[in-house]
Amino acid sequence: MKNMMLTVSLVLLPWLAQATPERDRSGNGLSFVASVDSLNVSTLLAAGFSSTGSFLTVSRDPDSGDLNSLQWIAPSTGGTIVQAAGAWSIGAVQSDTSFSTWTPFIRGLTNGGEITWQNMEVDLVNGYISAEVSGGNGLGNIGRIQVLSIGQMAQKLTVTPHYPFLCCGPAPSEYELGQFDFKLTGLILTNDGMATLAQGLGIDASTAVGEAALATLTGKSVGTMVLTERYVAPAGTFVAAVPEPSTWILMGLGLLGVAGMTRRQCLPQT
């Protein structure tokens, strides 16, 4: 039995010794674009926006002041890479930036208030976005909650040679750069996300206008998000591994050894 376990270990050894990719320090970030529905609600609330550690672009109609577009771009400050079925992918992405929105008092709609999401984390494995939430109207700082659920996600992996030093000689690089691009759509406010947003902004759900504003966002996408994460690893890491000739030989010898031991154990004893 011990010999059998040793032989199986030798067969599997080439796959157990895979290198874990390391996160590259450049080119990592996320971008959020608001949906038409969320822009309409923001216009209705006469909302303002701000961010820290990130880039915020808000476009308004010069005549009416209505929102035309909102895009929030932020660097990602951390991430985890996971492996499933022999392929690498991104498990989670973190950004220590913040995004805030506020609104003035509007009779019959809102008492006025503000809400801030900071230190966001995109969990691609479980399909949600969480943040540390704080806001007005008695909300305070409630810590980390799940604010958005992810409806669909599409991933694209681009692999290119990577030269760790500032030179690109004719010899093939021993490393490669794997760039993971994700598009997240169907971002919907969770129950906790909706409740904290309504409280922080002071939306009066008892009025027809306030109820309509909340209904516009309930169960509907508030926007889309694009993520980019880059990882460096030895050449061949991001491509499905094909055993080398020596590996095939090792596997063959190992399997023959297992078959031989099994046959001997099945022979009648004399």
C-alpha cells in the first residue's frame, strides 16, 4: 500500500508544483458607469457626488441641469487569484477609495442627507459587491455590508510575454503577463443596500414621489462595472498545461507500477 501511494504521488507531482501568479503593480483598476434609471433618480433628488482616491466624471445638461452621465474610475488596491479546474481566475478585487452622494431637502421627497461607500470589495466568486457604509439621518457608520449583487459577468484573459527587467531581448521571456478583464452587468441594490441608501439620503417612502423614486431602483440595474487585474507568472502558467515528454514517461511508469501491484495482489496465494 505504501508503494502504491508513493507511485501515485510521483505521478501527480508535476501538477502539484505549479507556481502561484503574483499581482502586477500597474494597470489594475475598476470603472463604474451609472444606468439611466439611477441617473433619473439622482436628477429627481438633485443629488451631488464626490469621491476620494479616484476619478469622477459627472455630465449635466447645460439648460436643465439634468444628469446625462456618471462614471467613476478607481484603482484597485488589492486582489486575490484562484484556480479551478486547472485554470486561473480572479476571486476578489479591493479598492480603498470612497464614493459619496448627497441631496438637499426636497419637500415630499427627501429630508436631505448623504451616504458614503468606502473600501469596496468585488467578490467575483460569490457574486456581490460589499462596502463599508456610513450616512446621515441616524444611519451612522454601520461597517461592511453587501450593497450590490452581480447579475452577469464576462471574463477575458489576455496573455503576453513579460520581461521583469527593462529590456526585451530576442530570447523568449521566462515570464508571462495575464490580464483579466471583467465586465459586470445587472448590478442590483441588495435589500441592505436599498435600505441604507433610503435612510442615508432621507428619502420619504410614505409619499407618492418618494415611493416612486425607490421603486425605480428596486430590482433594476444601477449600472455596469469593468475590472482589470494583471498577474505575472512563469511562462505557460495561464495556458492549460500540456505534460512534457519526460512527464508522460513518468506517468506511464507510475501507472504501470500501480497496475502491476494491483495484479499481484489479485493473484491467488499458493
